[in-house]
Amino acid sequence: MKPLAYRMRPEKFEDVFGQDHLIGMDGVLTSMLSKKKWLSFILYGPPGTGKTTIAQIFAKSSGLDYYFFNASTDSKARLKDILDTTSYHDILIVIDEIHRMKTDVQDYLLPFMENGNATVIGLTTLNPYQSINMAIRSRCHLYEVKKLSDEAIEKALMSALRELDIDIRIDKNAVSAIVRYANHEIRTALNILESASLILKDGDLLTAQTVYRVAGRISHDLDDHEDNFYELLSALQKSIRGSDVDASLHYLARLITLGDLQAIIRRLLVIAYEDIGLANPMMGPKVLAACDSAIKVGFPEARIMLSAIVIDMAISPKSNTAVVSIDEALFDYENQDTGTVPDHANNRKIKINPDIYHYPHNDKDSLNDQSYLPDTIKDKVYYHPKDESSYEKALSDRLKVIDQVKRKKR
């Protein structure tokens, strides 16, 4: 018999959980199908969230001849064979791991996308803005397949109970445990449920203890079954941000018990720059070094490095000026016309007329009166330093000197 996750794969959009922005009544993919308007697009998002399922349902519903191509394992010759069929009619190609597509394969595909003979659905777990060649990306619409909510995972589990080989019941704590281990992936949740069902009989109750057994955890490692993993990560960050060292260690201990070292590390790296930032700029490299050491030794010893760095982070001075500054700059650029790059900051124009650029290192204190913001926002100030730490106080003093020099031109 096929695995449970395979048997539970939806055959229509109505059975797909958590992606209504794409496939709901007013979803863009639903509209595309109803209007028979074929646009190439890339689905990106974490594993186990439904990208492949959505692509398959779309392909079957389109009425087009469709083909599957894996950019990691399939050859250019395979793609040529597929594209040869466009001599007779338009086709649809689902390209898995599109971020791995080789340049020569992309170059061969582009003309078929350009003239509309081939509609492409690309699938990737990576950020397409960073991982996919611009030539492909510019010819595709980008749609995010979002991480699934706990509620969506729970619904999938309840539906899956009817597909098991045996008739079992499941208690609330067991559902919570599977949801936590699944980490927003339906496939993982279904795999855990199926594994647990193998050691049960008809009429048995699936408990959290059974889930911990099949998930490879010792039950006493998780004595608070109501904890939500992401709430714990948030509590850790808030405790470090609030300079509460004891609370920080408490939530770190809970997270260590759950055993997801990578998730802890990712959050600590974010905290180092979001909450400590320029108040203690050496914290970033220190956190990275501690995290690298933790990865090398693994648990249980990794707890020592994590404890040391979390104590340091909690007691450290704090500043969020970096995140506030970049968010304000992003908001302005995305919501208003911020103008063009000034000529003396435009490398193409400097090459034509080198005299328009004044090299700061040739001036006293490496400063001159040239400013580099577009004229439209030339007086905009994004960075407002805090004077609560010696380092950011020094940055503030330096900014005053810079401002005096720049003001001469204004």
C-alpha cells in the first residue's frame, strides 16, 4: 500500500490546506484556470507546504498537455524532447528545483516561454529573488506558498485518521505533539501519524507518549506538552531583548529539550543584529562563533556554548536602530518615488566624467561635502543613533562631524 502522505495528496484545490491566497475562491491560480489565461509562475516556500500538489492540480486542470522536469536530475536532451511537442500545440512544464537549472538549459527554454508556447510552473524552496536567474525570474510571476498554520496541520491529521489501516482515536496532547514535530509540514505530520499507527490496534488511543516514541524522543524530555515551539523561540527573544538573563536561560532550556539546534541558532543570529545591534557590534561575530562551535559538537555539549552566548546576549546593551533604519528606508522606497541615483554616485556617469566624483580618502578625515541620496530625499535621515552604549555614542559623535562637513554644500 502507498504511504499515507501519498494517499492523502489532494486531487483538487478545495482539499489543499492553508493556501487560499493562491487557490481559494478569489485566488490568483483559481482565476487563471477559470479564465484559461496561462501565465508562467514560480511557487516558492518551505518543504511540505503543498507546492508540488498545487502544481499538479493546476496542470491537470489546465487542459494543456503537461510534463514534469527536474532541474537537478533531468538533462537538456530531455527538455528538448518535451519542447519539440510545441510544434503541434502549447504545453505546460512543471520544473522542480528550478533554482538548480543550468544556464544552457535556461537559454534553450527562454524563447519558448517568450512566445507562450511553453507555460512554466517552477518549484523551489529557496528565495527566488536570490536563487533564480533573472532571465527566468523576469518571465515568471512569483507566488509564495506559505508555511502552514497549526490549525491547517490539525485539519490534515483529522482527515488522515479516516485513511489509516486501523480505527484509532487521538487525544489533544498527541495532536499538539505531532503539530510541533511537523514544523509546519503536512508531509511530516502524516508520516508521524502513520508511524504511530503501526504500534497501535483497532480502538486504541493515540497519546503524546506514543508520538514521542515514534518521533525518536524520550517522553520525559518533553514534560510540558502544551508548549508551542515557535512561542518558545519568541519568548527567548523577548527575554534577551528585555535583559532578563534568567528567563532567557529558562526558555533556552526548553528549546534545548526539544532538540532543534538549527532553529535555536537561526533565532540567536537574528537577535544579535535585531535587538543588540550597534550597541555591541561584536556580538554578531561572537554569536556566530558560538553557534558554529555548537554545531560542531552537537548536543548535549552544545548546550554549554548556547548557555554562554545567551547569558552574554541578555546582559549586553541593546539597540534596535539598525532594524528601524532599514525598515524606514524600505518603506520609503516601496511607497514613494525616491528619485534617481545622483550623477556623482552613478558609476556609468563617473566613467564618462571622472571629475564629478570626489574620492573621500583624498580629503581630511576621509570626508567631503558630497552627499549620495537622490535629490528627491536628499535631507532624509534614517539612522538615529542611541547614546546608551559607548560604541553607538561614538557613532553619534562621528555623525555630527560628518553632518557638519556635508552641511557646507547644503
